[in-house]
Amino acid sequence: MKKQVTDQLLDNAPCGYLQMDTEGTVLQMNKTLRRWLGFEEEGALEVHSIEDLFSMGGKVYYNTHIQPLLQMQREASEINVSLKGKNATTLPVLLNAKKDAPERGKKETFSVFVIDIRQRKLYESELLKERKNAEAALKKLKQVNKDLEQFAHTASHDLQSPLRTISGMIHLLEKKKLITPGSESAKLFSLIKSNSNQMRLMVRDLLEYSKVDEDPSVFSPVSIEAVCRQAIDLLKDAVEKNGAMFDITEMPVISGSKSQLVRLFQNLFENSIKYRSKEAPHIVVTHKTTNGFECIQVSDNGIGFEKEQATNIFTFMKRLHANDKIPGTGVGLAACKRIMRNHGGSISAEAAPGKGAVFTLQFPRE
């Protein structure tokens, strides 16, 4: 009675089941597996050997892998194969086989449990397809970005020539004193001069922005203190003109692009000088290690900004002040954000009107 109940349970199990002897002869196959393979659910078995359920390649795999595994270990788990059914039906499955408890006077047998993985295969196929589509889209996006950067670089470079001509003509008009002070022409000349200067700054910043490289393979150990000193040297005229003072504490050495990092600190220092208060600019650069990051802060005593603008200031070409009040392009801090992203870090800012600003840079530690 117990065997009859067991046979009924196996026959109607949600997984396939077959029993075979050590030579691979199929002794029993449940209804579930018969149905999956397109065989009659009742009556004589339509296969004699488990090898009949494999294709030519599957038979080779069975004889060189599965059968030796059963002979040596008496079991096999999670074997991914395809079974061949009636009318060339193919069923992808996982096989789990184990030697049955020995019965006196009977040959050794193995119970083989079969799990249908058609849905999983379909899911894996769809997943692979989506992955390929995503990789193709990413490749296309990278190419578009590369083309846009190349366009920005070319456009900015080509614009410099006519701008130099305009600047030369303005200088010539001023040198020969051909503009009468206080006249209508003087007002128009002043407007042309200020707009050409703004365009020159814009072209310069766009050219620098397009040069920001994203390839980490060119990174090397860089001294942040040396970077800060070089950035100050590049701003020598502005530093002397505004009487800017710098306090730089002991700085770390990080892995990065020196040219990008010089540009980063040059932008931050230039920003602090540009948005100065009535007092001489005082810029302090400090460092500490926290939460796996090298944290560097650049603080100043400038005019600051509203708390709500802390995110907007890093937006490309976003400015908080009219150009006639404080000249600028809105590119510098956007470039800082991009440089920090290239280095796997982040940049944030805190400020209050009239109380200066603090820019926090977080570089991942090695």
C-alpha cells in the first residue's frame, strides 16, 4: 500500500521523474515527464535508454560527464541539459540524480528528477537581449557625448579667431582715441567691448570644459598641495590685484588627473576671488579623512549665496548674478562637478549671504 501511494505521488509530481539502472535503461517514467516530452501518459515506455532522450551531442555529454559522475559519486546535481521528446520536441531541464536505497536481489537503480526550465531560459534570453540593447544604447550615448564634446571643442576653437580680430580692433580704436568720451558712439563701443569680453570668457570656459577627460587609466598619484600652489600661480594677476590670501593645511596625495585637479582648484579659487566681499579675499583649504573619503574643504569670506541655490550653482551655464554686476559664464562650477565625478567623488556647497561659502570635495580613498 505504501509503495502504491509513493508511486501515485511520483506519477503526479510537478517535476519530472524517471528511474533507470546502472546501464541507463529506463525502468519507470512519471506522467509529468511523459506529458512534457509528448509521450502517452499511460502504457508502455516509448524509450528504452536514457540516452534515447538526448541528441547526439547530449549522448556524448552523458557518457563523458553524467555517467562517470554517477559511477563515482552515486549522485549528480543541477545538470543543465536538453531532453529530446516525441516529434523532435526539445525540453531544457535541470537533472538531479541519486542512487536508490539497495533492495536485496535487485539491480542498482538511480532516481532522476527533472525540472522544466523553459521559463527560466526564456527569461534569460530576454534578459540577455535587454542587456545587449542597453549596451548598444550606452555605446551610442557615449558616442553622442563624444561627438558633442568634439563639436564644443571645435566650435570654441574656431570662434577664437574672429574674437581675437574683434579684440584687436577694439584695442586699436582705444589706442587711436577714435571714440569720443560721453558720446552715443562711446556707449555703443562700451557695449560691444563688454559683450566681446563676455564671449571671450564663454569660449575659453567652453573650451576648457570640453577638455575634461573621463579616462581613469591616465590617473596617477597627485599631491593636492602642489595642485593648489599651481592653481594660485595661474591666478597670479587676480590674486595680486585683489590682495587674496591663502591658508592651506597639510593635504593628501590622491589618484587622479593632475591637469583636471589644477583646473578644479583654479575654478574654486577664481570663484572665491570673483565673489569677494569688501574685505580682501581670504581662502582657507583644509583636509580630513572621513567615512572612507579624503574630504577637502575650500572656504572663503566672500558674499556667499542663498541656501536654496546650493545645488543650482553646479548647473551648466547657471548664474546667480547678472553679467553687468559680476562677469562670468556659469561653466566653472559645472566643470568642477564633472571633474569630481570623473574621480569617483562629489562636490557640494554651503553658504549664507554675506558670510562666505564652503565647498566640500570628497575623493574616495585608495
